[in-house]
Amino acid sequence: MGHLCTSVSVRTVQRTVINMGSQSRRSTRIPLLIARHKALLLSWARKHYHRTADDWKHVAWSDESRFQLYRTDAHVRVWRRHH
């Protein structure tokens, strides 16, 4: 199968993502997980490990995605769909 090698600019990707119904925001900074947080997450996972795929269809999931088009540590952008 042939591969198409095409160069795409950052601005083209941004326009495409916007046209797909997303918008960019600065992400909120959150503290790193501490031992207590990890224990709480593990406890929650043990309580819910028996759920089926059908059960998880009734859970509201965030449609937030994080990705970087170019490397920068100073400004992390999050793309979300318009609500």
C-alpha cells in the first residue's frame, strides 16, 4: 500500500480542527497525584472493575483532548468541541 507524504502547516491543522467544531483553550494546571490520590483511585477502580461495556455507555465522558502541534512547555492548549 502506497503512502502519501505531504507536508501540512500548523495553521492548516488548526483551521481543520476548528472547522470540525472544536475550540482552543488554555488548560488548567492541576497538582500532581499524591499517595492519597493514588489510593483513592485504586479503591474506586476496585469498586467498579465488574462493570460491563454496556454499563460504561451510561457514563458521561469528557470530550477534552490534549495534543501539541509544536513543542512548547509554556503554553499548553486544550481543544474542546463547542457545546
